[in-house]
Amino acid sequence: MFYKDTLLKQVLKPGRYTGGEFNQVIKDPEQVKCRFCFAFPDTYEIGMSNLGIRLLYGSLNEDPDVYCERTYAPWVDMEDQLVKNGITLSSHETGTPLCDFDILGFTLQYELCYTNVLNMLRLGHIPVLSSERGEDDPIVIGGGPCSYNPEPLADFFDVFSIGEGEEALVEFAHLYIDMKASGQYDRRKFLYEVSKVPGFYVPSMYEVTYNEDGTIKSFCPKYDGVPAKITKRIIKDFDKAYFPEKPVMPFIECVQDRITLEIMRGCIRGCRFCQAGMIYRPIREKSPSVLNEQAKRTYENTGYDEISLCSLSTSDYTGLRELTDGLLSWTDDRMISLTLPSLRADSFTDELMQKVSSVRTTTLTFAAEAGTQRLRDVINKNITEEEVIRACKVAFAAGKTAVKLYFMIGHPTETDEDIAGIAELCKHIIDAFYEVEDRPKGKPQITMSVACFIPKPFTAFQWEGQDPLPEFRRKQQLLGHLCSDRRIKYNYHDADGSIIEAVLARGGRKLCRVLLEALDRGMKFDAWSEFFSSEKWFRLFEDCGVDVKFYAERKRETDEILPWDMIDCGVSKEFFIRERKKAYEGRTTPSCAEQCAGCGANRLGGECTWCPNTKK
Amino acid sequence: MVPEYKKIRLKFSKLGALKFISHLDLDRTMKSAITRSGVKIEYTHGYNPRPHLVFSLPAALGIGSVCEFLDIKAADISPDDVKDKLNDALPPDLRIIEAYEPESDFRQIATSAYIITAISPDIGDGTPDQIKEMFKKPVVIEKRTKKTESGTMPFDISPYVVVKYCEFDKVKLTLGVNAAASNSVYINPEYIVKAICSELSIDMTDPNTSLYTVLRTEVFFENGQLFR
């Protein structure tokens, strides 16, 4: 006999593990043909905030043949209890041990969760290495933004889903069901069949060879019929895409606990450091009327008092006025507040300000990303200082005293002048505060939040070297010296986390054994400052004979075979090379709304808003 | 026209998964359920208007209850309709048992009745008399407090606990107690369980062998009458 209550009484926040939330899906496991478990490699509070999981959980459960459940990384106190009492990590809905599922799916949102993925496999009593899994073990599949360079995890996953999974995963589950039903299933055969389905990458079907300098010499399919390139999947008609109108509602407070309306996928801006802006192309918008209906029904099913409009750049959504007018016509009386994250300074207007503040408001945040116009042109941010200042003035005039600005240091071609520009821009915003006649009482408070640049796959900067650690620290200090004004709050993180992230983001298969060793050393929750230890990571890399500089600081040639070259994200390599060249020349590229830059994503088809060849 | 709001008291149960959520989270869960139910209730009048909910002293984390109270102010609806509409919108582990217009105040609650059950292979040796006797002498526990540096202080719970019945059945102990539950003295029943475990020298931490549950069944006025 096992008493879950006894376990729950001994851990912090037991509400993380109870399950039984409102709107959770209950099915009879005996009546389905495929049991799927979604694993989120971070805490419950973060996992429950993730829109992707809501989408996939809902779309898989729409299918009567599939039962999709959920599990999250147990906090360390719960892990201790599981290990001490010999209990297997299990699902929320039915308490089924992870090893008893047919398919286990991980969503890979950030590189620093990789150690948690391995730890969860072990706690779920599933062999960590794909090659050691037997016929009775679940098929382990990964997806999400990090799967665009899945190579550091190649040894641990049986398969990766590349691109948008709402339709692809249902197809995947049905291939499994069909092969089981026809008696043709065995693990190898199934994975071979999967590798031929568009949008699925099976690492064990490919062979990598290396040059003497450690770069990749060749990357080839091992068997006939396995494609050399894996093209990402997209949802072609976003209006018809599945939307979770009955999201599972957590009992305990989560990071994002509100209605999240995804208004568009993709981004018309071509910021050269931004991976999300590229991998979610082509740009597809959902129509305001569909969104309004979905918001209403979700409100009726949840009772949330906040609606957040989610996209990479909300103010670029062409139906924004119609949508916000439509929403405000019924949300205002019901005391529902509207939040619009990801606003661009150049399109932030009085009208928008009035709409967001109609019930409740939060701090306004603008991303300037760099301190000088020269560098903003290099990274193709396409925003001017005047626009940032005008946006802040709008906020001040509406009664705000606090605004937050995002910057990054370490961009290619950056000089100390660009660092000084960050401080200058913030000072100009303070001056602007006093220029606003109907400003609120008190002092302005500018939060200057400064991150470190991490070169990411599928960006124009994917070949760039990252600043070495001492250089990052020097720049951070320099900026600190230049910002003595107490009205500016300077936020930054130690740079070493960004370096580890850079290694994992652009690494290849050779990093698998490093991660395996990290598991043996008990490393986990690396996205949490109380657990992350750069010392442990650097020692780990050294002990495994991995040169951090090779992955983080080394500038690649554009003809080098990159670990993620087998993936086609829609945007072509030629486009990235062109963009990189323009960056070095300080030339900008207009947004998709102004002129097509020929990125290539329109090849994927779909009801795109801007792409010339596919426009409705 | 400003609707006329009247106070409605909801007596509800909190079981299963809901045992493990804090008061703040219960508050959020109730609010969203009320919104879903379509029952119009009064909002607070501050800068950030929020549904106005007043709970009686809530059962502590991990403790089940069939006797929790919540006061709301609703307009143009009968207490029975509030009950039905809310039950349609609540998660299964939260149920409205009764709804009525109250005449009393939560501050008049003095004591609470609990049923404690414990299952453990080591329980067999105890006797009901042993448990009854133990509360006739001081029972000092480490009570949590924010005032001292260690966060706890010694506290004698025996004056505030009445053992009503006690049964031993091989591996199972069932206990009925009344304990103080007023604004001035509130005895968390977990303390009673801890004291008993220590008296019987049993360990209740192994999920493979042991379990204890605490269920709040009733609350009373100072004079011993059922609170309503």
C-alpha cells in the first residue's frame, strides 16, 4: 500500500503534486490505444504557465484514442522523498509511473533545463540513453524551441518533433497506434517509419563524422529512405488551429495564471540576434473575431480575470485595434484586465495606453536592446532613440513613473561607446520625464535590465563568437560606473550562465556525454540561481575534455557544417548569410510589412499575412 | 441602479487535492469558480476591485474539512440558487453543503471538532486510556511563531484539547477531539497528531506503511452549540 497523502505532508507546496485541478482531462486508460505523458522539465508553477503544453495537452486529448497526462520536475524535497521511499515519478492525472507510458514527451524551452530532463527520466525509471531502452520502455520525444538544435540531447531522445506540434503529435500517436494494431511494431521499426514522416528527426538514424579540429566533417542518414533534411511543421490556417478553451487551472499560484490569447505566430521584425523571430516564421495572424470568441469561451470555462495577448510583437498585429475594441466591449464590465506584453516602443500610442490601463495595469517594458543607433542598426532592431523616448513620455503622461528597458551587451561589433550609450539613453528618459507637463508626482524610476548576448542557431549571428567571460564582466562594471543615478535601477546577471547556455545552444552530439556526467554529479535545476553553479559546469566541461571556448567564443566560417544543419526551419541559410553581411555593414532590413526580405519561409505555405507568394 | 447585496453564508467541504492548497490559493480557486458560476457578487471598492470574500478560520494545509465557511454578498438570488450554481462550477473536491443568510459572526467561533485517524504497523500497543490520560497532563509542543528567533516556542496544548473518544483497531487509531479554534487560540490538529505519535513512539513518515488523516467535522460557539 502506498499513501500519497503521507508523502505530500512532507514536502513544500504539496499543491504542486496533487493533480485533480479544474479542467484536467480524465479518461479511462483501458479505453484508449495510446497513453502519452507530457513532461515539463521545470517546476509545476512554470510548467502550468506554458501555452505550448496547454495546446498540445488539449489537442492530443481531443483524440478519443489518445490519453495525454502531465508531469513536472519534482522539487528537490519531493525528489528526496521519491528516492528514499523507492517511488517512481508519476503522472498527475492517474498517478501512473512514467515508465509505464507508451510515449513520454518533453518540451525543451531553455538549455538550462537539460539536466532536469535527464533527472526526470531517471526518476521515472526509464533508461536515460535511447540506445539502452527496451521494447517495454516508452518512446521519448522532444520538442519546443531548443529542438531546433537537438544535438546535445541526441543520445537521450528517441525522436524530436521539429516545428509546431498540434497536428504532428496526433499523427505521431496514430502511427504508433497503427503499427501496434497491425502487429508490426518494434522499437527500431517504429523509429525508422517515424524518421520518414515530415517534421520528425530520429537522431539514431544519422551518422556524424568529425574533422581533426573538432568541427563536423559529415552528417548523413544511415539508412535508405531517411531524409537528409528535416523540414519543420507549421499550422497552415491559424484561425482553424486548435485552441485550449478549457485550460487546466492550477490550484496554486503560478507564474502566468490567466487567459493567454495567441494572436499571431512569427514576427515581422528581423532582429538579427533573435531565434524566435526566425523559427516561428512565416507570420500567421489569427483573426480578431476568432480570438474574441475564443477569449469569451475561455473566460466562461475558467473565470480568469485577466487576458494576455501573446505574440512576439503584439503591436505589429494588424487587427490590434479591432481585437482590443472587441474585447473591451465585454471585459470592462466584468472587471477583466487586459495585458499586452511585447509592445514595441515605435508603435506604442496613447490609445493603446488607455486600453491597457482601463482596469488594472502593470509596469511597461520596452526593449531597446542596444545603446546607440549604430549598434541598433547592426542588430536590425529598427527603433530610434526618439521612438523610445516618445513611448516613455506616453507612459509618463498616463501617470506612470516606472518604466523598464531591456538591453543586451556583447553584440557583434560592440564598443565601449555602445555601452555608454545604454546609460545615456536611460538618462535621456529621465530628462524626458520632467519634460512631460502632466507627469505624475514623484521621481521617475527607470529599470535598466541588461542581458548577455548568446549566439543562437537559426539567426544571422549563428556563426558569431560570444564575448569571453572577463570581457562581459568588464562591460557590466563599466556600465555600472556610468550609471550612478539613483533613479536608474541597474539589473544584470552574472555572465557565466549565459556562457553555459551558449555552449549548450550551439553544441553537437559530443555534449551528450557531458550531460550524462552532469546527471551522475547530481546537477539539476540549473535555471534556478540557488542550484546553478558555474564552477560545477566549468569543472564538468574540463573533466570531460570539452573546450568551452570552442563552442562559445569561436567564430565559425559560414561554410562550416553546423550541428543543426539537417533542420530546415523555413528561413534559408542564404538569407542568414546576407543578413550577417548587412549587419557588418551597419545596414538594416525593413520589416515584412514594408518589404519582403526573401527569407524563404513562405516555401512552407500557409495562410500568411505578409508573404508575397502565399498572400490570400 | 445599485443592486441590493445581501450577505450569504456558504458552508462547504474541502477534501482530496484541495486539502493541500493554502488559504490564499483557496481564495483564488473560489473567486474563479464564482465568476464561472455567473453569480453576481459584490466587489471591493478599492483601486483594484476584487470579489469580496470573507472566510472563517480555514483548516490548515493537509487537513480535510466538511465544515468550512465563506461569506459573500450577492444580489437578486436566493441562497439555494447560489449553492446550486456554485456547485456546478466548483472542482469536485470543493462542495457547498448549505447556503443561508447568517445571523452570527465568525469571531464567535470558539472550538472545532476533528476526527483523526492514523494507520501504521506500530500502533497496536497503545490503549484508549493512555491517550485520554496524556491530555490530563501538560502536553508541550513546539508551536510555530513569528515572534522568536527559532520560529518556534514551547506551548502546552492540553488545556485546549478535549479527547471525546478513542479507538484502537490493530494497525488503526481513530480519535475524536475538540480543540480551540478561536481568533485568540487556535490549535492546529497537526500538533495533536505529533504529540500522540511521540507518546506512542510511532513514525508516520513512511508513505509505504503509514498514513494519518485529519478531518474537521464541526465548529462550535463558546457555549458548545453548533456554529451557524
